[in-house]
Amino acid sequence: MLNPNSRYYRIATAVYVAPDGREIVYLRRRFLPAGAAMPLLAEVEITGGDRLDLIAARVFGDPEQFWRICDANDAMNPFELTDEIGRLLRVAVPTFEG
């Protein structure tokens, strides 16, 4: 159902049975890892025009892996990560355990 590169790929599904008997399948909650505890691959300094997808493309070779940078920096709002020129962003070593 989900792409293997998705942050939700290894999240289990559950079933909610509605009052009318319909079964609704949904993804369970994804708990964010503690960014500071993730092994560091690199630190990237934000420059003018940087976007998370561009940084992910440079570091991981895949712009859709931007969420890994969000996780490593405990970001709830990804856009805030590139707001400040000169900010150092943590880039964690990708993990694929499940």
C-alpha cells in the first residue's frame, strides 16, 4: 500500500468498526524518534534558497527523504528548518529497521 521510502511504510494498520458495521482500515500512529539520539551522518548549513527536498536530494539522493531531516531535528513544521540562513541542520544516518 505504501512506498518503501515512506515514513509510514513500517507502520501497522488497524481496523475501526463503525457503529453501522463498516470496517475502516487506518494506519496506527507514528511516534517520532528523538532527533538528538539519532546517529549523525552530517550537518548541513542553510544557505539562501535551500529547501528540505533539495538538501535530501544532495545528501540521500532522493528528495522524498526530506522527512528524515525533519525527524533528526525534531521538526513539527518542516518549513521552519530552512527559515534561518546559517542554521545547522542535523542529518541522521538512515535506518531501515522495522
